[in-house]
Amino acid sequence: MLPATIFSSIQVLVIGDVMLDRYWLGSVQRISPEAPVPVVGVERTELRLGGAGNVAANVRGLGAICHLVSVIGDDEPGRSLDQILGAHGVNRHLHIDTASRTTEKLRIISRNQQLLRADFEDAPRKEVIDRCLSDYEELLSKADVVVISDYGKGSLQSAEWMIQLAKGQGIPVVVDPKGGDFSRYRGATVVTPNELELQGVVGPWSSSAEMEDKALDLVRQIEIDGLLVTRGEDGMIFFRLEGESLQEKARSLEVYDISGAGDTVVAMVAAGIAAGFDWKQILRFSNIAAGVVVRKLGTAVATLTEIQAELSEESPT
């Protein structure tokens, strides 16, 4: 069981790409006479945190202290992000780039089915990114653990420098990666790709043994402590040079929406490392937390109370 205050004194520093997830939800009653597309009668709208913002909200859901460093535009989505993050109790260090817009994803959903997604984004300017790096350097001394949340939106251009700076102070770094070159995350404590992202880096495999060989080669090449690969319905595997690889099977449950589940895993991994959990515990708790959020619509938060409830059901007293 996880005590209610287990993470309350832990400080997590999150840096990366934030985005606003906007949902239009309604029902389809007819096909448009203008084109062969459904007409959605929008009945309600919802705003959610995406990217590093969702990681930060999940950190707060666990009860830990969170500082978030990122870039937003001078626009309504940016102001909405700031407001939602504030409601979650996240300490925000959001730098406004007046020349770009806040990254936003608009999803149109009918009867739990996503019909369309539209993305709006601009890359931030270097001078704004530099201000984020200054904040990162200043806030690092307070942190027990760092999360680098890379969604490839342009706000992370010095990942290796950030990792080395944290390592120099003995602070572990968890990276949620993006792209086909993981060398930029050299020296991190753990990198957390999903299976498809890993294949994009090391190539496909034809067996579990080949997957392990390729994963361990990557661990050696980029000099990280471990690689945590999330595999959807196949659970997750942690590859490490020291000790055997660990596997956590997926829990049997009804999946509603997998959006943002990786953010929840990253938050739990970071909090677990800072709390001194062993990797078997970290994988178990991360798997349970992911199971909580996939039963919710869109990007969501797994609270410590919800995780405790799941643990109680697994091990009734």
C-alpha cells in the first residue's frame, strides 16, 4: 500500500513541450450534403492538458511538488493552459513567445469515437527557449528528480546539456523521448519510449530475444541506466545492464482511451525513483496508474487515491 504522504515532500522538475487538448463531443445524426462526411452536433467541449503539462498534472495527482518549465503563445490556449495548471497546483514557469502560438490539438468525438484531429503549432524562438534553460538551471537545485518531456515541438534543444547538468548534481533524469536519435538523451537515468518509438530507433525485431539484444545495445550506446518500453496491451519491459530485465504484464481491464497514458507512467516513474522504490515496485505502480487513466476520456490524471484503491482491490485485507 502507498501511504497518503509518500510523495508529499518530493520535488519534481518537468521541462518540455506543453500543449492544450481541446475536445468537441457530440453525436452524428446525418451525413453532410456538401461532402460525404458526418455532421457532428457538438453538445459539449472540454479542455485538457497535453504533453509536459499532463505529466506535471499527474505528478501533482500523486501529491508531489511540481515545477514546470515550458513555452506558450500569447493566446487563449496559452492562458487556458496556465489556468488549468494552476488549478492542479503546478508551479508554472511558462515563457510567452509573442511570435508563435501555443500548441493545440483539437479532437472531434462522437460516441467515444474520434472522427477528426486538427493540430495547431509553431516552433518557439531561440531567445524564449534560452529563458527556459535559465529557469531550469535555477530550479535544478530544488529538484529531487527531473522529467524531460519531449514531444518534438521545438522547446527542447539542449536535452543532453540538461541531463549532464542534473547528473553533475546527483539528480536522476527521466526522459519521455521523441524522434529517431536517442543519443541526445545520453546519460539519462531512464528513457521511456513506447514499442513503436523504440523500433524507430533500433529497427524491427522478430523475437523477444532480438528485442532485448537491441534494447540493451541502445542502453550501452547512450550510456543510460535503463530503458522502460511501454507496449500497450503487452504491458511494459524494463531493460538494464545491471540485473535481469523486468516485465510487467498489462492489467486486464476495459480500455476507454490510451491518450496520455505514457505521461502518467513517466510521472510515476519519476516519483518512484525519488521515493527510493525498487524497479519492481516502480513498474507495478506505473502499470496500475496507466490502468486508471486509460479508463478515462482523453488525457487524464491518475490520483494517488485512485491508485491506492486499485492496490486495495488487488490485495484485499
